[in-house]
Amino acid sequence: MLHPRIIPVLLVHKGGLFKTRQFADPVYVGDPINAVRIFNEKEVDELMVVDIDATTEGREPDYALIAGLAAECRMPMTYGGGVTRPAQVERITSLGVEKVAISSAALADPSLLQQASASVGAQSLAAVLDVRRSGDDWQLFTHNGTRATGLMVADAARRMVAAGAGEIVVNNIDLDGEMTGYDLDLARHVRNAVAVPLTILGGAGKREHITDLFSAVGIVGAAAGSMFVFKGSLRAVLITYPDRARKDQMALAANRR
């Protein structure tokens, strides 16, 4: 049975943990391994780690880093960044990673998802769609938001599911790091397009934003970066996560829908 999930997202840049705003201006916030240890103690639902350099630099995933993170994680972990071949997916999952997130490579060659799905199963594959508002719709971008594809989000989501993705992750570039709330229209739009598990990223800044998302969409993953590493108007670095009682309260909104 699916349950609503609250998912911290860690961005790895130059080997460290960073946070961005609208995919720019990365700010160092700590060590990835240390962050995982803290989130272990806070009993998070799931963790997503994205190497934001790998695809733009055209290099392999950092398997040593992935192995170290997976060894520390006491929760399901998703890894994304630099994945272009089915063999890489197999290697990453063999290190103890539950799901592999793929973006630009799957758009360029959907057979990547087909082959990887045949090997590790669709439940282990998440297609990440980085989008910006375009009129009344949302256009898909790749390579850290630098390349417009001309493809709109609902069509992209359906293509990825048809190719073998077992989950869709929608990342709103316009709201990245802004902490002003999720784009609920975007979340509803994608929810209506596909039936697979869905995770929404971009905009969360407080607990009410997650509750609003659960109320609007129902059973969904609420992912966030800044919300879990910054505190206060000065954005002081402090890793946080809702305790069990608060998390259960927030999840009620999804169950009521």
C-alpha cells in the first residue's frame, strides 16, 4: 500500500553538500555523509541524493561516494546523476541503492529505461523532470536547467512511464530554493497525467506547504532541500525533519483526500 512520503533531497557538488536557488548560486551546507547520519537519527521516510555535476561534466557516477552513502543510510535511498547506461543502474543498485533517478539520458534514449527496467524492475527507476513555467504549461529542461527540450511536462511524464519508469519526480526550477510553497497546479497536472508513484520537488519551506500538497494531490512524495537544511530568514544551516507525531498529522491530509 502506498503512503505519503516526506523526502529530504541532498545535492552533491564538488564532493560536498550544497543547496541552490533556481538551479544557480550553490551554497555549501555540509558533508553528505554527516547529513545522512543526522537524517538516520531523525528516521526520515526516504532520502534522495543527486550529483548535480555528473551529467553536465559528462562523467560516470561517483561509485565510491554512492557506496559510502548507501552504507550509512538506514532508509530507502534514491541516487541520480550521470546515469546513461543500464549497466550503471545495475551497479548502483548492487551497492544498496533502492532507486536510480534518470533524467536527460532517458529523454534522449527511452530504451535506457526499457533495458534497465527489464534488469532491475520499474520500481527501482525514477524519471526526473526538471520544469519551468511556460505560459499555461510547464516545459522540460535538462542539464541543470540549461537546455530547453520543447517538451511539456505531462507528455514527458507519459513517455517516461511508457518506457519503463516506475516513478516520476517533478522538480520545479522556478521554485527551487525559494521556500514559498509547491506549485499545486503543476502537481495536480502531472497527477492527472500518470498513475505511477509521484514525487514533487521545489518550493517547500514549512510544514504547511507539505500539508497543502498532500491535501491537493493525495498520496504523493513531498520532497524538499532548503526546508530541511536552512532555518530562519537568514538561512542558517540546521538539519531538521518533522518528528513522528507531526509527520503523522501531515499525512492525514493525504488520507482524507
